[in-house]
Amino acid sequence: MDIKVYLLVIFFLLILLIAGCKDKITSPITVNGNIICYEKSYNNYWEIFTNNTNGSNPQNISNYSDDDEYPQWSPDGKYIVFRRSIPVGGPLMYVYDLENKTYANLTEDGGWADYLPQWAPNGKVCFSYQRPLLSAAATYIMNPDGNQKKKILNLSPSKIFFYQDSYNFLYLIDWTQLYKSNIDTTENKFLLNIEQIFNQNTAMQGFNPSLDEILITSTLPDGKSVIATYNINNNNLNILLKAEDGYTFFQVKYSSDYNKIGIIEHNDQGEYLSVLENGIKKRLVHIEGKISSTGECFSYNPIEFSKDGKYIAFSKRVFFSGVVAWIEYLYVVDVTTGDQYYIDKGFYPSWCSQ
């Protein structure tokens, strides 16, 4: 090769390298704390992956010859809990220790997991399972290693919402009957049937423990979808947002500080991912066109705010013809700018808080 051509090639490669490094350094989402885990199809099974929020470092942390699903990152960022399917007797509940790269089976005492796991604010794991096998399902709270296991409910609720003290909590039965209890089971108080707030279309979407307010969606008599808060102490109802004509709401989610609400707005001709803050709605991501067998839409799996509230992770479901009729693609959107960043194929995101 001619020396001039050789030097020109080297110069060109150096320019590309410098440009690439610059993009990497100035990326608005490559910041400490914004690491994400999610579920992804890999080798014909669902596996749990972690990744940087620029999608550059996918790591399979479950790597099991069956399905691992529904990951949730612990409040201290040290663990990821997920549900594991096994050929006989499952599903089970596992916790992955990221520092030691070890697993703890939270259901090794003969039980099997009944509903999806969640973390109490103090870092204990809570979920419902049958213990021993074939007994009635009950709800337990325990350390991430499975020790100090304690029954807190003699049933399997639809959903649990903890207070910040990790002692008191609300729970739903049949998605409509709201109760309050604590981990010592010294209180079990019925609060309300949430369908009585509006009607049978009312659904609880979240809970702000500092204000004792539940976040709900419903349908008004005029047919419009609505997002509202309801105070369980003084029965104060506050309508936050009414849907525009032709739109309905789903995937309504609080940010960690409860100052923002993420929303998917659905219309037969398209969808928006929006954020509501201080009474103002801002549309961030638009999917145009009617959903069809070869189109795309927002996933039915949850959206998730980053712990600092600056980003929302979401998935797009893309349909196509074939034996497998769809694939979900995981993205992150900047709440301030609306800029989108592709992460990986996947869904069910959960953010690291550290």
C-alpha cells in the first residue's frame, strides 16, 4: 500500500475513533445509576439481561434452560429478583446477587411462586407462594437470601403497595377490594371497593404513601377515560387528566418521587407515550397508524421511570407474519427532550437505583 494512502486511512480511523468516544462521553443517558434489567428471548427461552442505557453492554444474568421472567431490581441496587420456570413443580422465585454473582432460591422449602415479586422499601422481598406444595397460597416477606421468612397474609392478593416504613401496606383482592394491614398482622382493615369511586371500570394504578393517595383510572359517564387520585383518609377525589376525544389510557405509572405520571394514550389510529407533571401533559413518543397484524404498538408490559425520573423505559411490540407473530423492542426516552434510545430486544424493564 502506498504510504500516503496508508497514512490517510490511519487518519480517517483516528477521526472515527475520536468521534465515537465523543458521542459516548456526551450521551445524555450514559450516567451513573442508569442501568437497566429486562426480559429477553434468548436461545428459545426468556432470560434476564442487564444493560447500560445506551444498549452497549447486554449481560445474561440468568442463563437457564427454561424461562426466567419478571425481573425487579432491589432498592439498594444489589439484587435482582425474578421468577423461574422449571419442568416440574414450578415456577420458583430466585434472587441474583450482582456482587457475588450467586443465586438464592426463595422457594426452596417446597413451595412454588403464585404471583410476581416486589421489593419493600427496606430491601426485603415480598411475594405469594404455596408452602408446602399443594397448600393454600399465602403471602410472605423475607430477606434477599430467603432467611427470616415471615407470613404476612393468609391469601394471595392481586397487588401489594408498601408504605415507606416497610411495615404497613395496602393490598387488593380481586383488583377491587382495598385493605390495609401490616407485617405483624395486627391490623387488617377494609378500606373501600375502588369501583365505588367512579364505576366498575375503575382500576388502581399506584399508591403515594406520603399522601395516602391511590392513583386510579376510570371512565366518566360521557365515555372519556380519566386519571385521578383518591385520598383513602378524607375521601378527597382529584381528577388529574381527561383523555382527548377518541383516546383511552393504559400503562399509567408513577415516578419514584410521585411527581410525574407516565401514560400510554391509545387511539385506533395511533398511540402516544406521554408524561403528566404539574398538571401539564407532554407527549414524548408517537406510534402512528392503526394497529394491525403487521404494524406496531406500545407493549402491554409495564413502562418504568428511572429512579431519578429523567427517563422512561418502554417497549414497542412489532407484529409480522410467521410462527412467532411479534417481537418487543426496548427503548428509553428522555422525559425532558423526548429523545429516544434503543436498548435491545426485550421488555419488562426495571432500573438500578445505585
